[in-house]
Amino acid sequence: MKKILFLVISLQLLTGFMLNAQMPLPYILNGSATQRSCNCYVLTPDQQSSSGTVWNKNKINLNQDFDYAFDVNLGCKDITGADGIGFILQTKGTNLGGLGSGLGFQGISPSLGVLIDTYQNLETNDPTYDHLAIQMNGLLDHKSSSNLAGPVTVIKNKDNVEDCLWHLFRIKWNAALKHMEVSVDKQLRLTLDKDLVKDIFGGDPYVFWGFAGSTGGASNKQQFCAALRPEFSFNPQQSFCEGASIQFNEQSTSFGAITKWWWGFGDGTFSAAPIPPAHIYLKAGNYEVKLVIEDNSGCKSDTLKVPLTVGTSPVVDFGPDHVCLGAPVYMNDHTSITTGTLQKWEWTWDNGTTSMGVKPMLPYTTPGSRQVQLKVTSAQGCASSSVKSILIGSTPQVSGSIENVCLGTTTYLRGINHTPDAPIKKWQWELGNGEIQLQQNAAYNYTDPGYYPARLYAISEADCQSPVIDVPVRIYAVHADAGRDTIVDSGHPFQLQSGWGDSRLQYTWSPAIGLSNPDIPDPIAILYKSQTYHLTLTSPEGCHDEDDINIKVNEGPAFFVPNAFTPNNDGRNDIFRVILAGQPKLDFFCIWNRWGQEIFRTTDPQNGWDGNCNGRPASTGTYVWMVQGVDYMGQRFSRKGTITLIR
């Protein structure tokens, strides 16, 4: 069921519209309507099946202009809220109202209603949104001839008016032009051009007016007030700075005539003037400006409280003081302010251009000293400026080289500056091993072979750093290892081993006597007498190393075992080992003490006993050894004997 409250349009400003202690109440309240304050009324509480009307008992004359303002509140429930309010113009009396779809308007004829409807009734062709319409003669169908204007959304660009907020509802009537305007929150929503007296009220210009509202299955607390809104503004061009003169422009809205004003400026000063004199705040700070108004009915408004910040002037600073070309460069604002909020930044460059914003890009492409001005303005209109000289330098572009060399050879670092207008004051080589060189050109010796990710950069006299470039270097080294000295049988082949097998290296065994090929890593040697071979390794980079191997030709047994050794760390005869001819495969070489305890074992022919047992020197005496394996001819062998340890 449709339940709508209507706003009745007054045609003249009636003295005594609001409650006054010296005047009788001009309103008649019906149903659930109650008076909330001097100028405000509740039409319906937030409960179902409730209705209320507030009628002015004095008729108004439609042949006179009027401009009436009201505050309306449709409640806080949107989906489950209903039904609406209206301001009704009629000639039937002051006891109208009731539940149901009429709600003080339906069926009343002649009548005019400005309707705020918050519930969709399909039978009257309501839209889905909360809507505003002007209708006549108690008819509610929006598609009928009684629908004079609308429906439109109550609030511009917003579907819902049940938002807990108070909205300014204003109706203007021009009697001469027969023109009506309806606005909500200072936005024009509807217009009507119609002779109300002739076309609706049969030539009678005197009508009653009043508010009505109701609820049905859904509800909301619905209220209206005769507008009494204190408001003021400032000149948009004026500043709010310490010591500035601030003008307050009174712009209050009231149903009746405003008769009194109370201003409080937040600094202990007050005024009762409608438009107070320009006010000067001697100190910066945050203030609260208050305004209370009273109308001709004796009603006082709520206190309007407006925060006001009186600011200080910004202390302008910016940087950097020098910049480098080669990439986009931005200025940075470092301005501070004690009271207020920075809002506007205006940069003036000495090439005639300007920029806005906190962090603009420099417009320069050539080096030199430039004058830059920054003007900063706060939200309070306080402005300050500063001018600085900015040194603009070229970013140096450098290159470098380091020679790849052999270990033990000096390598040379060479840096080149490709930017003549950016003289270098500092070079820095990072050599990839934690070392740093600070010369443009330098000599250096790496202590270990390997790959080093060296880097180079330079800093100009204008403190501009070049990009860091990679200058990797490789230090080469070869290690010749001809093998351990050994014994071979006369006339039996023996294979030499260089230990590398790198095809990039050059191998030279000398002399070539008895060798299958002196220029390969592992030639075969057949000897009939003892020989020393000299191995030389050479890399493509020119690195080389040398080593010797002594080969004793054995004309006796295939292996040799000494009968005593002296492990006294004098570098002579400190290790007891079995010397085998060629390159045998050893199963084991073991040593036992006189009690049969094993104190040494190895499978490597190159290993020997150092005279220690369990980490401590073994005692002087005789020990038993045994060796077993396959000789370089492929024959198995097994031998044992004794060794004397002498200290």
C-alpha cells in the first residue's frame, strides 16, 4: 500500500509559523505527529502502520510570491524503509490525515502535493528509486494527467534519500509568472508552470498547507523542520595566513526572517553582526568558528562549527643542488610548514618554461649553472618562494680494459673517458678479488689464477658518476707434473703421465730418448738405462711450467724395499715405502708390530708409513711388512719382510 508524505507549499512568509513563547501555536498536530523542538516535528516514529500530519491553521494567499525552505529527514532504512513525506496544499481543513494509500493526499480535491516517495508501488507506476513528483487532486498515478512534474530522483545522481541525513528542501513560487521551482540540497529538481489558483483551486487563492507522513508494512522515522541553517563562506581568493584579514560572508537559510546572529571566532573574540567585520588572527593555529542564528519566531538554530586553519608561510627548500645529465632528472621538494598543508608547487626555470607538482623533471639538456625558482602555496593561501643555483653536469661515459695474463705476470688496467666536458676527478677499479685501484691506469699482479669480474666507474669534477661497466679478466696458469720418480725394468715399456690431457696445451718431453712421441701428454718410454725426463707445458696465452721425473732402470727385482728408516723429520729417509717398478696396481701394503697388531695399511703405491701409530711416534724396533698386487707387466706379486725403525 502506498504511503507518502507531502510537502504543502506556502505562498507567503507567515509571522508566527514557529513556536514562540508570546504567540499561540499556529500548527495543529494529528495522529502520531509530535513536536521535537522549536522548529522541528516528527511525523512518524519508526514503527509500522503509523501516520501523522502537521497543518498550519492559517490560510496563505497564492497570489503572493513565496520562498520556503525546510529540512527533511526520511530515516535510515533503505530497503525496508517506507513510505515518504509530502507538503500538501488544500482547502478542506486541518484535521485531514489517516492510514492507507491516501495518506492525507489521496482523494483530496482540490489539492496540490510536492511528494517525496520512498516506496515503489507498481499500481501507481512508481520508479524503483526514491522519487520526487508534483501531483494534483489527490491522484497518485504517475501516468495520469494528475502527475504535473516528475518523477525524478529526490537527490541528484543518487537513488536513495533514506540515508539518515538532513536535506534542504526548498520551494519557490512566482505568482506573477505562475512558475514553481523545487530544489533539494540546492540542486534544482522540478519546475512547474501552471495557474494554481485558476486550474486547481477554482479561483480561490486561499489555501491550507501542512506536512503529512505515514508508514505501513515498512517504516522509518520521518521528520521535517522549518529551515534554520546557519551557514557562511569565505572569499575564495583570500588567504588564511597569520596576520591576514579574513572576511566571513553570512549565507544562512531560514524559513522565517533571521533576527539575531552570534559569531564566535575561536580566539576568544565574538560578534553579533549579520556580517561581522573582517577578522585578523594574530597567531597561526587551528580554530573553530561558531555561528548560531535566531528567527522571528524565537527559534534558535543548532551551533554551526567550522574548523579553520590559520597557517604560517612555507619555508621553501628543494634539491638536489647539482644533477647529472644522461637520464631523466627530477627535482625534489623539501619545503616545510609549521601550520597548514602544502598544496601547490610552481617551478620556474631560467629557460622561460614552468612546471607544476612536487617532483618535476628538469627541462635542461646541456651542462652549466641554472637558476631555478620554486613557489609553494599552502591550502590556506600562504605562499613563499626561493631561488637556487643548480649545477648541471654531464654524466661521464668511460670504458676500460685489463689484459688477460699468466699467473705471475703483471696486468695493466687502462681507463678511457669518452666525455670531454666531464673531467674525471676519481677513478675506481674493483678488481673482483676485493681489491680496489684508484688510478685511471695501473699495473697489478693477481696472486691466484681464475676468472675475476672486475668493474670500473669514474666520478667527474661535477660529482657525476659514470655507469659502472664490467671489465672481466682471466689469469691463466699451467702446472707441469711429470709424475713421481720411479723404477722400471730394463727394456719394458713404461707410460709417462703429464696429469693434464688438455689439447690446448703444448707438451714437450726432453730428451726424446726412448719415447714414442715427445710431444704428447702420455708417451711410452722403453729404457735400458736410467733417465731423467724434463716436461715443459705451454698454454696458448704463453704460460708455461716445467717438471722433471727420474726413472731408474732396474736390472734386479721388480721392486725395492729398504731395511731401515729414520722418521725424525729431517727430510731424509723419513717415510718407509715400497718402491715398485713401473706403475703397479697395489692390493695392499701393511705393517704390523711385534705383537701382530696392524699399525699401517694403504692401497696407494705412493703412500708410506711416517713412523706414527695412532697419532703418536711408534717405538724403536723391528716391524713386519707385506705387499701384494699386480705389477706393471700384469703379473701378480706378494712379498713380505721386516723394517727397523731407528730414532
